[in-house]
Amino acid sequence: MISAPKICGRSHIRAGLSGYVAELGAAFTVGHLGLTAKPREDHALYIASWLQVLRDDPAAILTAANRAQLAADYLISLADVGRQRQPDACLAPAQPELAA
């Protein structure tokens, strides 16, 4: 087991990994939905911490990818349930117009 420095009582590795999971999960979800994401400059600030996590634990990327995929699958399943509950307005039967 790797001895990681603690930040506010938490492992620095775990803190970096959670951000990586969030970014990967967002990328997986955006890709599934067919959306395009505009990169933000402040996201580049996270790269240094992720690189340190990967240097300390090369298998961390596999853990992060697994957790990110689980999170993305969960979010996508919620969107799918929402779509099933709300009929598409284009597919709803036309309402008869009332004469004035």
C-alpha cells in the first residue's frame, strides 16, 4: 500500500482520483449523449495532480475509469427513465381545437 500525504485528513491520491473520476465520467456521459464539450482552461490545472496520482499508483487509471463508467451509466439510466416517463410532444396525439 502506498503511503500518501494527507490533506485535511484525506489521502492526496484519493483527492486527485475523485477529480479524475468526475472528469472521465463527464466525458463518458457527454459522449454517450452525442454532445460536444468546450474545454475549459481551468481543467488543465487538475492534470498535475492526476499525473502525480498515476505516478504513485499506475493502476489508479483503471480504478478511475471503472468508477467513472459506473457513474456515467447511472446518470444515463436516469435520463433514459425520464425519457420514458415524458412522451415526446411530437408523438403525442393532437388535441382537438375548441371552436370560439
